[in-house]
Amino acid sequence: MKRIKLADMTWMEFDARVRDENPIVLLPVGSTEQHGPHLPLSTDVILPEAVSMLVAEALGAIVMPAVPFGYKSQPKTGGGNHFPGTISLDASTLIAVLRDVVNELARHGVRKVVLMDGHMENQWFITEAIDLALRDQRREGITDLRVVKLGYWEFINAETEAVLFPDGLLSWALEHAAVMETSVMLHLRPDLVRADAIPNNPPADFPLYDIFPFDLAPIPPDGVLSSPASATAEKGRHVLGQVVPDIVSALGKAFA
Ligand SMILES: [Zn+2]
């Protein structure tokens, strides 16, 4: 049996896979962040991990243990870092962790790495970690390492967007703990969704600037930035049914 999770392999199994197959290795990068009164703090870990597993099944790839912490939650994209249970890293820490992990994979012979983001705030720090790891590897004389960075939600196409938001999408930033994440969680992990606590409030209305320390006034007190009331498991199934094959074919091209 071909295992998908690196954590379930022995070192010899992992080594043989790397030598024989030059496999793609996926690293889900999440966050431990409030997701309203209805979703668990691990939502941004569960979703990229699930997408990574499905993509890996199709590609014969390997999935690493997810990084469970991300960059600090921001008011306009995650409600802000002040909510209890939101456990975040400084940017320099996140960059250092990801850089080390990519360098470790390269040291063991992996040449195709995917950083699968599950938390919007991570994105530029993932870019920086990849850039620094590639620089490290060039200094080691390794020039054939390829690293792909992607946010799974960016693969949602217009057709799926119309299924999710028949009345039109407000903005992806305000989708925090809203229709998309709630729908995919209802599909994947209904046991973790507090269905009777799904709120239905109007979208948050933020100023065009950012002010520090955060002004809490425009942040919805329950941490949900737009209404998840129209979320369904069927919408969640549709999202994965479209996004997973599209990521599979994109990675096929990226590593061709
Ligand atoms: Zn999220």
C-alpha cells in the first residue's frame, strides 16, 4: 500500500519514495484562528490538509504534517488577533519555520515542494520563506529545487463562485468563516460545525486604511466577516470537486 502521509511512513519508506519517484511533497500551512461561533479554531488547518490529501491521492504525492500556526490574524481578513484561542506567529518566526522545512526536504533529496496555504495572512511570508530557501539551496549547489505556493481558494472558478454565491460574491477577504469555509467544513467535518450557532449578520464595513492598534469598532464581535447562513454541505462538495482536479492539473504543469 502506498502511503500518503509522511508522518505514517518509516524513514526507509520515505527515502525509497524520494529516490525512486521524485515525488511532489505538499506542506499544508494553516493557522489556529477564531472562525466565529460555529467553526473550530483548526478550520484553516483542516481545509488545506484535506485538499492536500485529495491532490496527493491523484498525483501519488506525499503530504507533510501541517504547520498549525500562521501569521497574525488581521481584522479585515480574519477578524483580528485579539480573539481568545487565536494563536499566531510573528512573521519572522513563520518565515524561519517554513524556510527550515523546505531546506530539510531538499537536504533529503526532495525537489518538488508545494506550500498549500489555508490562511490568507500567510501568503507573503510563504513567498519570503521560499525565496530564502531557494537562496540557501543555490549556495549548496542545488539548482533543481522547485517550490509551488498556492492558496486553494484561489482555484475557485467563476462557475463554482456562482454556486457558492448565487447573489454575487462580496469579497474573498470578507469570506472569513463565511459561506465557503462553512460549506466545505459541513461537507468534510459536519461533526465540528455548530449548525445551530451559524450566524446571519450583515457584512463587516471597514475603512480603507488600517489603524494600529486595531480599532475594534468595525470588527463583528463574533468574528464572522460576512454571513455564512447560505452555507451547505452540497456547496462544499462542489468546491472540492472543482478545485482538487484543477490543482492536480496545475501541479502537473508546474512540475512538468
Ligand atoms: Zn479560515
